[in-house]
Amino acid sequence: MERRNRTILVILIGIVIVVAVFSSFGLNLFTGDTPQIVLPTATAPEPSGSGGTEPSATDGPVQVEVTADTVQNVIAALVRPESYYRVVTIEDYWGGGEAGTTTAKVWADSGWVKVESTSPSGVVRTSLVGEGRVSVYYGNSAAPLTGPADEHSADLEGQRIPTYEDVLAMEKEDIAGTGYEEKGGLPCIFVEAADQELGYRERYWVSVDTGLLVAAETWDGEELAYRMYSYALERPCPAGVLPPE
């Protein structure tokens, strides 16, 4: 009888070991070990000078935290529309006084980008970029300036329409603050950069939904020197604008 009890005990111990091993390793065969990236819900922005808000809790296995080391990778991974139209407003406060306002219409489609900007003086400038070339028209000029295109071609001659690429080009040591904020009603990734030599602070808001830069500011000390914003986006680009005939 005693021998039989020992045999039963050995069998039970074996079953417990098998169950424990399956629980530790077997479930990975069915669930996988690749985490899902879930962006946090945006929160209201904090006053200027803060490092942004902490990501709020969401129901997801992994929540992306943006820091000076990770924020550029997160922004680079966002999916951007290939076809859209939007209006960009640029307010220039340099020199004090009232802002000089430039309004730029931007069309993007099929690898082409067209920007039509109206300066504070009323001068209309149109740039067309595509297939490795750029053409720039002023007013009703029939003879455009043309040349090879590069990453800055849609923003020639000081138009200062920043893009998310400006954030990606930053040096990590210049990034002074990151976080998630709401800007213009849109959930955004916030990045602040400090120029220690000149004393400027650059602030950027990149839309989580579109991956496009929707707002940017430059501060000279406590004075706002420059602001750009564009919150509304039409997708896809209206027909008949791009590509050109």
C-alpha cells in the first residue's frame, strides 16, 4: 500500500512539472512575443517651458514613451498621406510690432508638391517640385526659374515653412523637451529644441494621425518671434491640380 502511494505521488509531481513548463513556454507559441505599439491619448498642453505632458494610460500591451532618445524614431515611423491639400499660415514677429502674415496653399499628390504662397506685401510665389526638378514662378511670370530639386526645394528663398523633417534633423543634445499634447484639436507629438548659443527655443507639434507638422513656434527669450500652423487637411488632393500636364 505504501509503495502504491509513493507511485501516485511521483505521478502527481510529474503532472505539476509538465503544467508549469507549458505555462512558462508553451503559451508563447500561441500569443507571440511581438509587442503592439499604441500611442497614448493626447492631453492638454502645459505652459511654455515645460517638457510636455506624460503619456496617459491606455489599454494596450506596450505604450510608446517619447524622450529625447526616442522621439525622432517615433515621428519617422508615422504614416503620412501621399495625397492631400492644406493651407499653412505663417506669422513673422521678428523685429517687433504686428505680425507679417504669409498664407501658403500646399498640394501634394503622385510625388509632386505645389506651394502657392502670398507674402505680406501681396507678392504671389508658386513653386512646383517633382521628378527631381523645381520650378518657381513669381506673380504672373511666364518664365519660371528652374533647377534640380532637393529636400528644401518647396521652401526656397526664406519662405520658412518647416516640416517634420526639421525635427528629424535635430541633434539629440538640442532636444530640451518632448511629450504628447493637443494642438488645434489634434493629438500631437510635442518637441522643444533649445539653441543655447542664440537663446532661441523652437517648438514643434507633429500630428499623430497624419505625421505632418501642424504647428511650430520660435521663441526669443520670452517673446514669440515666429509661428506656423495648419490644422485642417483635405484628403486626397483635389483632382486636376497635380501632377501637372
